[in-house]
Amino acid sequence: METDTTYNTEQHQGDVMGKAGHVYDETKDTMSQAYDRTTQALSGTYDQAMTYARENPGKTTLIAMGIGVGLGLLLGAGGRRSRIRRFGEPIVNAISDIALEIIRAY
């Protein structure tokens, strides 16, 4: 009877290990596919942004300067909620949205 219990325990352990291995393999495949899709999407967006920047260097420079000014206002405001910080955050968000729309439109 003890050998039956041992056999059943070992069999159950083998089943659990088999299922765990299967779940691990599925998770690995899913993560790999997600990584590949993300890499392709980012690569396409990067290429699109670089092409836009090469064709429109003036606009790109102004966008970059605007983002720099906005970030400077945000970071330079310190810990207190000053007038600059209240206006800086919406400015940075607006400039970022404009840049994103310009790139998407292209």
C-alpha cells in the first residue's frame, strides 16, 4: 500500500511538472511574440520620426527647443507649486501632443 501511495505521489508530481513546463513554454512564446511586435512598432515609429526630422529640420528644431523650455520650466520650479510649474506642465504636454500629431500626420 505504501508503494501505491508513493507511486501516486510521484505520478502526480510528474503531471504537475509537465503542466508547469507547458505553461512556462506558452508564457515564453507569448512574451517573445509581444517583444517582437513591440520592437517592430518602435522601429517603425523611430524610422518615421527620423525621416520627418530630416525632411523638416526647422520644425524639428522648434519642437525640440519647445520641449527643452517646457522641461526646463518644470524642473527649474523646485519643490513648490509655482506659477511656472502650473503653466510649464500643460505647455510640455501640448508641445508633446503637437509633435506626436505632426509625426503621425506624416
